[in-house]
Amino acid sequence: MVTYMFVWDYPYKLGGVLMADKVKLECTVCKNRNYDTTKNKKNTQERLELKKYCPFCKKHTVHKETK
């Protein structure tokens, strides 16, 4: 018996080229890395800055992209 395993990663790959880059978001106040996300390298070359909730600071703070 032969089993096949398929990995469906179509949104992130197109023709063997990785279209989305995995990044981590770091809190600017306490410097903890709280969130993982993806971003499209072609559309956004600059680093992401999002206002997210930090469970360590217990408030919404600006989170910046780190690699």
C-alpha cells in the first residue's frame, strides 16, 4: 500500500518561488516577540508596523517587524 502526502501551500508559493515571507512582530515597549505573521515581499518592502495587543504590557502598543 502506497500513501501520498500532499502539502497545500498554494497561497504562499507560486511556481516554486516563495511569495510570502514569515516575520515576527516585536513590541516596541517591552521588546517581547508576541506575534508571527506573513507579508508579501513584492508589495511591501519596508518593515511592518502594526498596533497590536501586548499581553506583557497589558495594552495596545506598536509592534515592529523583526526577522
